[in-house]
Amino acid sequence: MLNRCDAVSTDTMHRIKFKAGIDPQNILLSYYNSISFAFTEICGRSYGGGVLEILPSEVGNILLPKIPLIEPSKKEYLLSFVDSVVRKGDNIEKALDIIDQELLINILKIEPELCKKCRAIWKKLQKRRLERY
């Protein structure tokens, strides 16, 4: 979520500031994919009820694809799609399917098989985490 209204948070993870010249929308968009989700499960910590937490010291270990210049209408479409999925409480895999295809495969030319493997890793680790509780 991008904090466009300057809301206050007590959690340091939620107060990330970007250097000048960094597009926060690109960072947000680069997180919603199977590769980054797999690394989030690997790097994060599991707490009661299966909650996954990423501490500020761990966030740097999550791989995010570097998004090149992307057509503004394409970026807006992808961000709106992710936003819609999250707001409706839909299965996040709907968003990952679109981002993997449109961003990772079509734009960054990442092999589809790598995306599938990372998705499987994420799902396996997520399932293990959630079944512990």
C-alpha cells in the first residue's frame, strides 16, 4: 500500500521512505509476483496463527525485480488490478498471475518455468507455515 495521505504508523516497516528519483509505484508493483512472494516466505518470520512478519532488517533480502520504464497505462492497469484484488479480498494469486505474465514474462523476459517454480516454493512454504497453527 502506498501512503499517499501521510498517515502515521508506529511500525518502522510501514514507514519506508524512498530516495529521490525512485518511483514508489514501481516498488509496489515489483513486489506482487511469485519470485518476491517466495523470498518473503523464506526471509520472514512466522508468529502465532501463522502470521508472517518481515522485519526491517530482513526486507533487504527479498528479491524484487527492477522494473524498467513501463508504459504508464500498463503500470496503472497492473496497479489497479492488484488494488482491486486486495480490496475485494480475492485470492492474491489472481494478481500474481497477471503480474507474473505481464511484468516478469512479457516485459522482463523471465522464463515462465522459473515463475512456476517460485510460485510452487511460495505455496509450499505458505502451506507449511499456516498448517503449524
